[in-house]
Amino acid sequence: MLKTYITIAYRNFIRNKIFSLINVLGLSIGISASLVIFLIVHYDFTFDKFIKDRAQLYRVVTDMKFYSSPIFNPGVPAPMADVVKKEVAGVEEIVAIYGYNGNPKVTVARKNNEKPFVVKQQPDIVLTSNEYFKLVPYEWLAGSRQTALEEPFKVVLTAQRAKTYFPSMSYQTMIGKQIVYDDTVVATVSGVVKDLSQNTDFVFKEFFSISTVPVSGLRGNYSWTQWGSLNGNDQLLIKLARTASAKNVESQLQSIEKKYDKENTNPNSTRTFRLQPFEDIHFNAVYGSFGDHTANKPTLYGLLAVAAFLLILACINFINLTTAQSTQRAKEIGVRKTLGSSGKQLIFQFLTETFFLSFISFLFSLLITPLLLKVFADFIPAGLHFNLLHQPDLVGFGLLLTSIVALLAGFYPALVLSRFKPVLVLKNQAHSGTATSRKALLRKSLTISQFLIAQVFTMATLIAVKQISFVLNKDMGFKKDAVIMVSTPFIFTNPGKPDNRRIVLLNEIKRMPGIQIASLGSNAPASDGWNSRSMKYKDGKKEIETDARQKYGDTNYLKLYHIPLLAGRNVQQSDTANEYVINETFMHVLGVQKPGDMINKRINQLPVVGVMADFNQESLHATVKPMTFSSEMGNSFELHIALKPENGQTGVWKTTIASVEKAFRELYPEDDFSYAFLDESIAKFYKSEQNLSSLLKWATGLAIFISCMGLLGLVIYTTNQRTKEIGVRKVLGASVTQIVSLISKDFIQLVLLASILAIPLSWWAMHKWLENFAYKTTVSWWVFVLSALFMMAIALLTLSIQTIRAASINPVDSLRAE
């Protein structure tokens, strides 16, 4: 029987090629989009699932407030691990993980007098203890988990890193070999572990014994005894006892802070230690994870919503197209019922046909999925791959999804088709007494739902694109075009003064013909990082103390970035700060309204010599903060270079940058040269928003495509039902235009109704999204009108495919079967 049903399904597929292909294409798009999103979501939600007792694991993080400005840091003071081990009750295990500061230079001696293997900056090196390997279950290839990091100056390598250092040795032979870090610290290899194959945030490749720090020159680098110092790379994981309370442990940590941190006497600066659940680490961008990749749960849930919407659209499309064909299969059903087929058998037959189409769609989706992976490239982490042979869970999910889609899409049409009465269908009265108006209402409701989803996507896309264009093109208060930034190494001479080579490099760059102006300073006017300090100002009656951002630079800094002075003069060049230029916002915070009135007032005992116009110091998510500018050349390591215009001559900038690189390498032969265009760096502020815009564009395109196929199904159904009516109207003199207008009117009304319903939904969603920006575009009325007109134009184009064809049929052919 099943073989017969499959044969019938195949014959129907061949007989109705156009409908079948439209169905397959719609379902394939929905299924393949869902497979891609499953890959992304599954990838992120399976991070570190191999770690045991995750519910008991926490990371100790630090929340700070400095003059009401919140600061969140994943690190803890260096001495905290030992104190927690001794004084905090309810903690079973403690794992300290300290990042090796500065990506050290690594030197490995080779045998037979070969040239040593040298890596200038080696990442992913941490200092830790044997407790780390209790937490993370590595497979040991050489050495012992219990003793590998017990003594100072020991190092454990992952297999990949070990083969990089000792390519021709066996893992056992590597034990006892030496590695030199920054030409000062010599460590002995005590173990080799297999690289983790699971999805994990533990990306470390070298594990240095943490007991090395107090007995070596590293002690000063890690502020080993200082509670007031905090480094985000010094992290602490703890495992609580099953009976312990996280709140109680947090309370004990705060008692430790009060007991040991005697350095902080500022009442406006507070620090709180908090327990972050281990399960939250991968999804919390505020504190970050151990690796570079963090996921965002709202984004992942948003992707799931997109997949669900596309699948719903595909199912609606299938229902509309199948019911549109119902009149063509009425006689077949009548004959089958006359010959003894029961309703259940017919339902099973039609569901078999749906499963047949769905399975073909699934196979086709496997071909589409790699293409969609490129579409979703901005959302896909580097470690995510599509490989059916090594991802059986993906195949299982795809088959399960296909089965669910087949049931959802096929059950209603199967129920409708199986209920046709044989006596009526054989008399060409298949819809007599079947409440067709209610069925038509359902089909129209489904079509409205399709276009509602598509319209919401369209309106959201337009608003997102408008906002991104706004933030990328808004005047931020400084010049950002044709400016490159080059970082010079943080090198100090013996007395603790910065190395002079950066000044030599600056002067050489100034003489280059392609350079308009160059400056040495701290980071760019708008950047991810910033420095701040407490500022005190006396207005004659009371003292005002507040927090202010700091920028440093030479006398060219403000000129290069075209930051105007509202009053006073620029700072004079100096190695240390001896005068300030402040921004307009800081002036208003201090209660001064006119820039000229601020000149010669004193902040932190230093005179204010100028007031500069406000500029955005971060992305447009944040407002302008109080800021000071001073000439502290001792803190200035960033070269800011304004290039001359190319004036239509291609390659000028490339040649100039090559000259800068040559000069850099002559002065810093051991360091890598890199540069960044300021406008490109600013554009990276909005990478997530641009990813969202890209996702919305593709989701909108797919939603419109599937919705139009559903509309095509409904118009085919309607024209089939009204074939004879169209013939009669043509005999009575109606033109093709009049008939097309008559048939299209109802469908355009459906699309218009969907647009009206979509407006409040899309407005609410995008209003919530825009709340993330301090500076945002207006949600203009024309966005909704343009979206509605665009959707109606697409709908009219889709309608014209069938309505013009139906209206052009010879009425003799339409009426012949009457």
C-alpha cells in the first residue's frame, strides 16, 4: 500500500510540475534556512557542555563604580585566589587563570646547531595550576595531570603548539625540553595534552605554572600582593559545594574586599565582587569569555524566530497551493471513494504525497545550505562548519524538521480533500454545500499572515538601514576620512622614560610628500578604550568633583582632527600635563555657560587654557562625556596620520603607507607593522547592527519570495473557480483590463490590510531597538508608506502572471465544459 501511495505521489509530482516545483522551492528555502540557523544556535549552545558540575561553577567578576560610571571587569586582584582558598567557606575548588601579559616572545632551541625557533608574539598562554586540569578534562599525551604544574618554571603544551615548537619529536621526548619567554624566563616542558575537539571557550595553548610568578621577575608584572590593582586577564573560577549558597559566598567575598583593600579611600569609587554563573560566560559580552567569541542569546533567539517565520510562510504557501489544486483532484477523490477508499486512507495518501515533497525539499535544502551559509557569514563563528558526514545530529534535526513540516503543511489539505463527497464531485459540484466562504476566509487569512510577516521584515529592514546610514554619516565632531593610525611599541628606557624612536618616526613621516599632517597622541577621538580620572574644580563657593575622560597629544592633534576651539588656545607641548583644554560638556558640568569664562580656571590645580567643541568619544550608542585634553607625550604612543587627497590618482595612498611602513621597520625591526583607517574603525562600532541589517535583508527577500508564491497559489485557485464567470464577462463585453482589475482588487486589499497591521508591530520592534542608541534617526512616516507601496507593487507583479493569462483565455474554451 505504501509503495502505491509513493507511486501516486511521484505521478502527481510529474503531472503538476509547476505546482510541485513551487512547493519544493518554498519548503527547501524554509528548511535550509532552519538548518543554517540550527548550526549557528547549536554551535553556541553546546559550548563547554563537556565540563562536569557546571551548575556549581562560577567566575568571580568585579563590578566597579567610579563617580557613578559603571565599569565591569572579568578579573580579580592577583592575591585574591590564595585568600579565597583560606578564608571563604563553601568553596570546593579554586582555579586561577592568569593571562601571560603582553603575548611574550618565545624562543625554542633546535638540535644540531639549527637556528632557534622564534615567535615574536605568542598568544593563548596562561599561568595556572594543576587544578585547571581537574576542571577541564584534557587527554594527556605525555606527563602527569597531578604533578605537571606543581613546581615553578614548568609548562604544559597542547599537541598543536607542541608540534609547532618540536615538529620532529615524539610527545614523550618533548618532556624536559626548555622554552624561553621574553629572553628572561626559562620553562621546562612537563606535559603535553591533546587539543580540545569540543566547542569551548578554553582556547589556551600553553599552561605555565602559576607558582613561577612569586619566585621570578614576573612578580612585578602581576601586582602579586596589590589589592588595588585589577587586570581583566587575571581570572578566578570557583566550584561551590552542593549545599553552598552563591549569595552567601558573594557576601564573604565582599568582606574580603573590605578587609584587604586599604588603598582605596575615595568614597566615590566602589568595587563589588560578584559570582557569574559558568553557563553565562559564553553569552555575556559585558565581561567577555576566555576566547574571542561570545554569543548573544537575544540574537540567537531572533535567529530562531526568523527560521520559524520562514517555515510558517513555507507551510502557508504549501496549504494555499494544495487547496488551489483541490478542484483538479476532486474527480480523482470521487472515483477512489466510489471504489471503496475510506477517509483515513485518503488522508494517509495525501500525507504521503506531502512527505514525498518534503523529503525532496530536504534533499534540495542540503544543496542550498552551503549557499545560505555564505549569506549568514557575518553570523557564523570561525569554528562552525557544515559537514554531513561528521554532523549526524544535523541530519537527524533535518529529518525531524522535515517530518514536522510535512505534518503541519499537509494535514489541513489532506483533511479538506478527503472530505469531498463522491456524488457531488462526479457531478462537478465538489464545493456544493461545503461552506466555501469559510475556506476562502481561511485562505485569505493565511495570505494576510504571510504578507504581514514579510511586511514587518521589510519595514524593519528600511528602519535598520536608515539608522546605520545615520550613524555612519553623522558628523561626530572630528575629521575621520583619510586618517590612518599606527601604534608604536610601549618601550621604555632604563630610567623609565619612553623610547625616543617614536618621535624620530613622527618627524620622518611629517617629511613624506603624501602626508598632510601627522600627530603623536593617545587613541583616536572615538575609540573602544578610554582613560578617566577624578577631577576637582573650585568655583569660589564649593568644590565640584567629577570623573572626566582623558586624551593626550601633541599640538597637531586637534588640528589634524579639525576639532575647533570655542575659546582660548591649544596646549603647549610637554612630556607631562601642565595645562588642560576641556570640552564643552565638561564646562557645563562645572556650571560654566560661556567658554570664555572657563579660561584660566583651575582643575586639579592645573590651568584651563582652552575649551574645545564636543565630539563623540565612542559609538553613537553613548552620549558625549566630560573630557580633558593635555600634552602628555609620555603617554602618547599612537601615530595619527592625515593623508593628502589622491585627486583621482590611484595608488597614491598605497605608496604613502608603504613609505610609512618602511620607516617603521627601520626603527622597529623586531615589531610588526599594522595600521587602520579611522573611518573603518568607526564602522566596526556598528558591526552587530550591520549584521542585523544583512540578516533582515535576506529574511525579507526570502519572506517576500515565499509570500508571493502563496499569493500565486491563491490567485490560481480563484481564477480556476471563476473561469466560467470570466468567460461570461468576456462574452458580455468586459475587457482584459477590467477583468484583471476585478480579480486583483480583492488581493490588493489583502496586501493593504497586512501593511496596516504591520505598521504598529514594526514600529514597536524598531522603537525598542533604537533605544540602544543615544543618537538615532527619526522613524519617518514615509518608511511605512514606501514599504506598503513596494509590497503592493510586488503583489501586483505576482498577480499579473496569472490574472492576465486567465483574462486572455478564449471564452469559448472557458464555457465549453458547462
